[in-house]
Amino acid sequence: MKTQRTRSQEKIFHLLKTLDSSISAQDLYIELRKRKQNIGLATVYRSLDALKLQGVVQVRTLSTGESLYSLVQQDQHHLTCVNCGQSVLIDECPVHDLEDRLEKSHHFKVYYHTLEFFGLCDRCQGMTGPLEG
Ligand SMILES: [Zn+2]
Ligand SMILES: [Zn+2]
């Protein structure tokens, strides 16, 4: 499927390319304004949605409910602490074979996947223990 991108989509795509971390739609809107690109917030959301459907943008929803957008570069795997909210990126991918199998068995085109483990980080384990009781 070949898709023609709109000008807004192109601008957002290029901005995401220059950022090395994921960003919320709200912050993306502010960044665009800083660069004198006047795109309304509603258009930012619409464009992100379209880019998502094209498989070039991925979304990650935080425990706060905030959605962070980034370009699809590689699969993301995280260890997230439920206490301090700190996320650690994991390099290894335990599910690549599964992805291949799912593509075949479900005839599903997989764009990317995310994998997130929740719990307490090293620091927070030490803090919560003695405080209980
Ligand atoms: Zn923690
Ligand atoms: Zn993976």
C-alpha cells in the first residue's frame, strides 16, 4: 500500500526524525511552533494517527495515561518501575520468533511490537521494604 503523505505529516515525520526520544503530541505541537511550523493541535493528532496507520510512527502509553510518539526504528522493550516510573530499555528481544509465527498464522503484517515489564527497580525495592508494617 503506497500512501501519499500530507504536508503536515511530512513536517511531523521530519521533526520526529531529529528527536532521539519519544515525545507527546502536546510537546510535539510546542516543538513545531518553536520551529515556526504552525500546525494546530488537532492536525498534529490527526497526522500522528495517519503516520501510525502507515506504520512509520509508534505509540507508547505510559502508566500516567500519556501517549508518547516516536518513529518506528526498532522494537522497544522496557522494564518500568511502578514506584518511581523509571524505564530501562532492554536490548534483547525474546519474541522475534513469535512475531514471525504470528505473521504467518494470522496473516498479519506486524509493524513493530513493544514489551514492557512492570515492578520495582533496585532502588525502590530497598525503600519500600522497611517502611511496611
Ligand atoms: Zn523505582
Ligand atoms: Zn522485540
